[in-house]
Amino acid sequence: GSSLLLLPDLLGTILGPAPRTLLAPVRNTLIAMPDDVAADLAIGVWHALADGAPDELAVDPLRWNGTAVVAIGDRSIGLAN
């Protein structure tokens, strides 16, 4: 799940070219949400899965820009990591 963040080539074959918001709330989970997801919905999903979980991760939400995993505020089209 969450380890796919480190493998953008493999992640690209799963997610395709559409931008997505990515959440990795716990160790074996990666959630891809629409890029325009409301922040309160994304936060609610994060808390529903991570709060109290022994494998909770301290990873800020990220963005899939179609080719790479980037910081959530980065709206550029970048090359794969």
C-alpha cells in the first residue's frame, strides 16, 4: 500500500495519468482520491483509518500529478521521481 509512494513507475500503471490526492494513513494502505476532493472529507477519511491504529503514519497528504508523487501544493507536471 503506502510503499507504492516510493515507486512512481508502478504507481503510474495503477493510477493512470489523472491527478489524485494521495493519503497514506497507515502502513499498508494507500488511498487515491479525486484531485479536487474537499479537505474536510480527506481529513475525515484519514482520521477514520489512522486514529488509534498502531501502524499510523505521519505522512502529509501528497499528490499524484500523473507522472510523479509531489507535495500537495505542487500543481506542476513533473518527471517521475
